[in-house]
Amino acid sequence: MSGMNDIIKPLETHRVEQMSVQVYEDRNLMGAAAASQVAQKIRALLQDSARQVRIVFAAAPSQNELYEGLVREQGMDWSRVNAFHMDEYIGLAASAPQRFGRFLTDRLYSRVNPGRVELLDGLAADVVQECQRYSALLSEEPIDIVCLGIGENGHIAFNDPPVANFTDPQLVKAVELEEACRRQQVNDGCFTSLDEVPTHALTLTVPALLAGRHLYGIVPGVSKRKALHAALHDSISTACPATILRTHPEITMFTDRAAFGL
């Protein structure tokens, strides 16, 4: 079992309503600490030998250090982990490196081999049917852990301000992406121009994310400073969808000096 959680100490800790916020010197330390704490929770849940652990993972460069840390964790029975992801572009070619299913497969799934991996199909012939299919998978049992980020426009998953709904009756839906969200994909180096970024995507809704029993937010980098400040301090509203995270009873936010503004 890793002892990383014993040796990586945050620069600062804060409590914002229900949310615990841990600030680290840089994103490498942030990612290692987040991985240690997520792994600790997975191990604790796996102590019940009769159960599987169901986890939703975000696909974004902001999560790279978390996934590198999880790959290095020892004593993890990934064969009892059921893995889901939270969004996928609609219509992006199966060979495209930007597909979120491929991102997670390359950086995590192919390296730790979860017992079950369920991917959203952004090329499904019937988008409504695909949303229903994935909703049914999510509903089989409660989601134990959600590892998520916050977009530059305050989105969580692809719930941008124009489409976010805190009381959404759906678990998965198709959405049109706000331009600010699409520009972030260029800023992150995922696409070379805005024209290349798909305009629509499948996403888990806000209620689907909040249904996770334990939430871990990983938000590094100066480009996320404005969104993180809004998530922590603005009134809770869909103008910054991430503000709703402060209402979750079991959420820890990991960030670095650059994002927090130290």
C-alpha cells in the first residue's frame, strides 16, 4: 500500500461549504496526492469482498497527473473496478486521438486493466438510444467515485452554462458545446483549430455526477484560476455549473498554486 498520502502535504487547506480544498505546490504533487487519496478510498471500498467499485473518470489533460499516480499505486485490485467515463464527442472518427474513450484507455485502462470498462459511443446511429443505454448501465448500482475536472467556463463534464441543469431528469444527454468550451480544447492542445473541435457531445448530467458517493475534483493550472475562483465563491447557479459541487457531502478538491492564485 502506498504511503504517499502520509508524505505529500498541501500548502493550504480550506473548507468551502461542504467542499474540502487542498492546495499543492505544483500539479505533480497535486496529482500524486489525489491519486493516493483516491486509491485509499478504492482500497477501503474493496474491503467488502462481495462488491465491485464503480468509478466515473474524466478525460482531460488536467487529469494526467492523477492517472499517472493511480497507475503507480500498489496493492490495487483493478479487476473489481467497473470504469465509466463522463462525456464523449459526437461524430468524431473512431481513429481520432481526441476521443475521450481512447484518452482513458491509453492513459489508464490499458495500464491497470479494470474488470469492466463501459465507453460512451459517440458514433452511435441513434444518439437518444445511446443515452438510454448508458443511463441503464449507470443505474445498475450506485456510483462510488467520480473523478472530475472543471472547465475554463465552469463546466463539469460537458454541462456548459447554457445546457447545465441542476435538476436534470436525465442521466445522460446530447448537448451542443459552448464556444468557450470548444476553445479550451484548442488551448489544451487537443485540437489545432476551433474548426476541428466537434460541436456536440454526449455527457453525464449534473445529477448523474452528483449521485456519486465520493467526488474528487482535480483542477490544476493558471488557465483554470478564474473558473476555480468562481466555483468556490460565486453564488450557486448554472452560470458556473461547478458551483453546485459545493453542495456535495463528500467532495475533495485538489488544486495547485497556479490555479488557486497563491
